[in-house]
Amino acid sequence: MKQEADIPSFLAELLLKRGLSDAPSAEAYLKPRLRTLSAPELLPEMDVAVARILAAMDRRERLVLYGDYDVDGITSLAILARFFQACGIAVPCFLPLRAEEGYGLSKLGIDRCIAMHAPQLLLAVDCGTTSVREIASLRQQGVDVIVLDHHEPGPERPDCTALVNPKCGASFHYLCSAGVVFKLAHAILKARPVEGLDLKEYLDLVALATVADIVPLVDENRIFVSHGLRQMERTRWAGLAALRRVADVPTPVKATDIGFRMGPRINAAGRLGPAMEALRLLLEDDPAAALRLAEGLDAHNRERQGVERHVVRDAEDWVARNFDPGNQASIVAGSRDWHIGVLGVVASRLMRQYHRPTFVIGFDGAGAGKGSGRSIEGLPLVAMLRDCSGHLEKFGGHDMAAGISLNESSLSAFREAFETAAQALANEEMLTPRLRLDCELDLGDIDASMLEAQDLLEPFGNSNPQPVMFSRAVAPAGEPRVMKEKHLRIELQCGRRRVPAIFFNAPVNAMPRPPWDIAYTLDWNVWQGRAEPQVRIMELRHAE
């Protein structure tokens, strides 16, 4: 393949690790092209959805976009609202209140939406796939429903006009909801073109949601994000530009900038209050107003971080007292003192720390609980939750992330049932964290051309991780420098060369003696206009 594709041997080895063994597949991977996107009509029931929406537009029916309060739901509504505006109609948006109404098409959310907007056609975005009772209620009130979603389907299809969900039959089942609504917009334009409307200008919003929702960055998602990140650098949306500025996102924009800087600020609004503030940002066209909204989200994010630290400390204390890693395959923790807006973030931290499927649940004073779960490879949450459904009031999501509602009196029974479900699927290999190494390198061979080759593998994320390298018997050129009491900056000696390295959350007081075998990623270190290779150490051991 190296000869066929004319690429460096270092890059060829990494492509082979990703299962790309021939020149055409390598070419498609390294150069994602918009023209290779599949036809939107291949999504289930897309033709029915398009026909119903066009009919509603022609009859001037009252359309409403009903979304979810995370990045994918908010961004999907922004895409559709802007798209319909470009088509010449104003469509109001509705987002449920996390604490009062809960996720998706809840009864309380629907009641408020109908009171506010009296819809004739409701587009349920990033929710609705399993909302059988709620959609039946809407139909009884004379409201037609189109579901645009990507969550796992349940045993019964809701009685909606169209269920456009890639997991109900499409070959490209990995899309998030923003990918689904982008394809809906494409299908509508194919049926009824709008002069001057360029869907490529919406790709930055699609990329924002795709990365933040941690869906696999493969195939069409890779195309969306590759082009969307470039579009983000010249975005026409004032809110997105303001968000980049407040989050201090440099050029070029990377997927990690969305995951760690932009996404959390959008999520922060819905975690601690109404999510509409984040949606208003993405719909704002005035730069000054957009900057004020972005600064408000930044303040919410700092507040969210403080709340999160409190819940993380409490949850870690609970796990230390109650979790037995030798005998338990799951973690289910709950408390009345935990803010429901940060439960997903806390569940993610515990899942990574203990390498177990984890649910973190917050209960109110009456014992009503809402929880968020995160899982590890091989243990699909929704499948396990079906085995525990008798203890739950509501659940939904996908393999790696899910939400639940339950009463505090059911917590112990749910914990036992979830553990039983995890034990039935898990084995020792699944529950043992492993660092997968992609390539062994001599540190002395690392140069700028190697990082330029690695850049062709971007964007990195779920199912397309940044390569992890391995080097043997390396030694520091001097004493490592401690930063913020828990990080180390090290100069590694490679013959006559020195390579800068950073080791975040290092065992500062328990470092093995050198020389070391190190596992690491390669990154650009940009300082005062200069860019040079830097090693980011993930693990190290005394050289074997």
C-alpha cells in the first residue's frame, strides 16, 4: 500500500492498524470528500418526512422544533431553524427544562410546548424514538409528529408520521441528530431548491454536534467533521465565532477544541439552567450580542465546574467505600445531594477511572431520581437497561451513554439488576483497561514531517483515536520540572537531540527510575509563533 499510495512508511503502518490495506480505501480516508456522502433518501422514512414538511410549508401550518438540551439537540435545532429561515419561514424552537421536565418528549414538556406554540406539526429532534405514549398523546390532540433522532429504537414504533433514525435501517447508522437534520435539509433542497442556500455553510454546526456527542468519527461523520472544522474557521454564524473567541480556540480548529472547549460551554447552559441561552447564541446574528451570550455561557461553565468538583468528590468517596473492583462489574451511585446537571460528566469520570459501566443518579426531596450512565466497549447500556426496566420509570440512549428515571426506593433493586446484567455480558478482558499501542518509534526519528503525516489522520475522536506511540529505554536529560503539583515537564535525551515532553497527572512522588519505556502521543507545541514536536506521555515504566 505504501508504494501504491505514495505515503511515508510511518503513515502506512498507522493506516494498516485502522484496517485500510489498499490504496482506494486509504485515499478515501485521507481525503474525505463531500461528493461521496450518501443520498439522504437512504435514511428510513425520509421521503415521507420531506413530503409532510413541504405540505406543511405550503399550507402554512404551525411547525415547531422540539429538541434536547445537550449540544447535539441544541445545535440540531439551530441548523433546522436557520435552514427554514433561509427557505422563507420562521419556525419556533422549544427546549425542555432539565430539572422540571426531563429529557425529550415528556408530558410536562409537551404541555408547555402546546401552550406556547399550538403546533400542527412537531419535529422531535434528538428525541422521540421510544416516546410511544407521548406521541400517541400528541396525535390525540391533533398534532402530527416527525421524529429526527439517532437513539436506540425500542420494541414498539411510535405512531408518528415519519421516524427518521439511522438506527432503524440505514447502513450509516452512526450519525448523530445533527447529521440526520443536515440530511433532511439536503433532501428538502433536492425536492425544492432554494436559490443562494449553500448547505456547506452549515457543516461547522454539524461538526460541533458530531464531535460533542462522541459518535464514531468514521465514514460520513469523518467527512462532516473534516469539512466542518475548516468551515468553522470562516464561519458565517456570529454565535459560533463568539464561542470560539470566548473559548480561546486557535486556528486550525481541532476536534479536541470542540470536545474540551466549545462543547462544554454550550452544555453548561442546560446543566444549570435553561438551555435556550445556548440556542439563542447559535441563532444570534449580531456580533456584539453574540459575544455577550458567549460570555454568559462561559460564566455558566465556570459555575458548572465548581458544582462538578463537589459531586465528583462525593461520588469518588462513595465508590471508594462501596465498590469492589475484584467482584463487581458495574457502578451505580446515587444521592440527594448531587445536582442532576452534572451527572453525565461525573459518570464519565468514574467510568474512565474504574473502567466499569457507571450510572450516577441524583434524587430530589421527594425521592424522584434522574441518572446518567456511561459505558465501556462491549457492554451496551440500553441492552442492559432493558433487563432492569422493571425498576425504572423511563430510560433511553445508546450503547455508550444513556439516561434513566427512577424512584429512590428502587435504587438498591436497580443496582442489583444492573450488576447482574453487566456480569452476564462482561469478561475479565473487557473489565481490564488496556493501552493499545499503534507504533514503536525511535525518539530520535521524530520530526516535523512525522507530525505533518499524522495530521492527515485527523480529526481524532471516537473510533478514530490519536495514535499512541511506544519508545524503549529513554532517559531524561535533566530533572523533571513539576507544574501545578501534578504535572511534569521533561526533556528526553535522544542521542544528541532533546525532545520536549509533558506528563499530565503524573505520579510525581512515585516515578520509576530511568531509563523508561514510554507510551505517548505526538503533538505540536506552539510557542511564540514556532511549532515543534512534543511528546505527551500517557504511561511510563522502568525499561524492560
